[in-house]
Amino acid sequence: MNMFQVRVRRPRMPSALERAGPIAAALAVALVLVPAASSGTYADPAGDSGGAGDVTGVTVMGDKVNGQVVFRISGTNLASGETNPLFLAIDSDSNPLTGDLTDHGTDYWFGVDLGGYWFGRWDGSRWVSAPYSTVRITGNTSQIMISVNRSELGNTSAFNFVASTLAFGSASGYDAAPNDGAFNYSYEYNGPDIVSVDVRTAPSGGPKAGKKFVVTPTGLKLPPDGRTSSAAPTPESYSCTAKLGARTLVGRATGGCAFSIPKKKARGADRRTDRQLPGSDEERPNDIQGRLT
Ligand SMILES: [Ca+2]
Ligand SMILES: [Ca+2]
């Protein structure tokens, strides 16, 4: 699973929450997000490809120890002929401003058709053949599997990618997964590398004794992927756990993210308790800090 802890901790809370008093100081909320593309599984709609192969999903599995990564691209009519190829574009440095700037900053590129495949890399000014000693491509028209080691992908640890199809000749059509921007995959997290998350709370000023306190994630920030939409992606689902001091609060409503704050301050509630929460490993690099707005 690809889950991300968002610990809304006092040290980074905005001033409004800092002024909210001892309850805010003692409350530690952990938010677990399941982003759009959890567990390395990425979806694309069916029926949006015209006469081209229709990509409906990509599953990515990377071994962060040996570096092999496997893309399992599912759909219909995939790579079914020389006029209906399948492409996998990889922006190996998750940077749309390096590589082929006309194509999401793609640095490596697979083209697969019925007869074989081509694997290329951007050499700074043009596409050239890439070393392929670790590449294996197998499958059929409903699933194509592309396996490659990161040693032949610029030793990437996280990358953007797009799976696409293009039919030309008698049939015509095109499909891109995703429709806008690119998917992101991190070996470390077996899914997208979430940079941060925006969180809304009610009341906006922070928890108050005797009142309900609700946490809602409003948008995920992922590495830049060249998307044109300004709307932030949202998690597919999320859940919350909360402690007030040493006391666990029972959450209700969506994701269990609505908490009834007791009227009296819990004994032993202080910031140290927050830091002693199980799993609150403050050194984890991908910890996400909720931004309370
Ligand atoms: Ca599709
Ligand atoms: Ca790039």
C-alpha cells in the first residue's frame, strides 16, 4: 500500500491555530491518504482512444534494491499492428524541463508494436537508441509488460511516465494515460511521491474544547509533471487518527476525520506526547505536513 502520514503538528501550524490554545497544542492528527494512483496502480478511462489501442490501466512495480521496474499496461487492442503502436514515455528525473521538452520532458521512450520494440533516450538534442540489456517486453493485445532496470533509465529513483497509443493508416485514434500531465512513480513509496497536501479544518482556527473538529484534505502536490490543469489532484480516499495528549479520539464521518473534542483538557496533553506517537518518525523524508487553511 502506498499510504502517507500527514501529521498536523503544532510546530508548523499557522498562527491562527497556534492561538487556539492548549487543545491545539495537544492534538495530533494523523491523516492517511490514498492518492489517485495508489499501490502503483494508475487508471485511464476506457473508450477514449478512437481506433487506437485503449489503455485502461498501468501497474508499476519497482524493486528499490535491485532497481528493476515493471510496467504492466492493460487495455484493449494494444500494439496490435505496425500501424497501432504503444508508447511508454519516461521522464526519468521527474523534471519536465529536461529531456524532450515537446513531450513532458521525456528522457526515455519505448515504442512497441506487433513486430518488436524500440527503446530510445534523449541525448540532449535528439532521440538515439538506448542500451537495453535489462529490457524485457512481453504480452499480448490486452496487456503489455515492459521491464527495465533503472541502470538504463538514468539511475532514477522516481519518475514521471505516460502510456499512450497512436493509430494511423486505415484506423485512426489516440490515447494517453493520463489525459493531462504524467503519472509519477517512486521506488521508495511504490506509487506517487507526494510532496505535500493541503488540508482544510473546521473550525478553521483550530480545535476547540467541546466542539467538533473536522480535517479534510483538499489537494495533493506531486512532482511537476507538465500538466495544464491548475486543479490539484485529490486523494481517492483518506482516513484520520487523532490523539489528544495520550488519549485516542474516535473519528466519525468521512475517513473518520471528524472528532468531538472533549470539554476538558486531557491529562498529560503536551507537545512531547505528540512526538511520541507510534509511527511519528520525524526523520522520514516523505512525511507530509498538513497546511491548515
Ligand atoms: Ca483509455
Ligand atoms: Ca526530464
